[in-house]
Amino acid sequence: MSYCRWSTDDFQCDLYCYESDEGFITHVAGQRIKYKTPLPPPVDESDFNALLKRHETVIGMLDNAEREPIGLPYDGKTFCDHDLPSFLERVKMLKKIGYNVPDYLIPMIIKEIGLD
């Protein structure tokens, strides 16, 4: 199960997190996408055609986007946490020092642990 991917939030997520046989894996990006123009505004989540059109626009923007180093201590690193509480602390730490983490990720892990 994937918790988030680098493509999450219009390719603005710095983490790729998933569960594996070894535990909860977190890959930290080494670079960020820097778009040359602003991202299109959000669309109604229930409008599939609008979502598809927006997604196609964002994908097209990637062709001209630049990549820039993130410049934080864990760029390009991979972590394996053996339980959900450790995974939660890892994600919270990465967010606190400046990595882009989707807004839903921490509450999702808290709910999965049963702490909500």
C-alpha cells in the first residue's frame, strides 16, 4: 500500500512512502519540481472530466519544469521503520525540517494506529 508518492500534490511531495515486507519504507526525494508557470487552480473532485483535463495540464507542465536540489539533510535517503508509530515519528520529523508532506498523510497514519 502506498501512503504517498512523489507525484502526489502535483508532483510537489518530497516523500514516497509505502508498506513492504520489511516495514514502512520512506524514500526522500533529492530534487523538487520547479514549475515555470503557476499550477492551475483546483477543480471539483467530483468532476472527472475537469480532473482529467487539469491532470493533463500538469503533466504537460512537467516537460518545461526544472528540477532543483532540495538542500535538506535527508535528500535522497531511504528509511525503513518497523512499526506505524515509528513511521509516524519519521514523517513528522521530515515535515518539521522542511520536506513537503501531503496534508492528509499524518492524520492517515494516526488513524491507522488508532490514536484519533
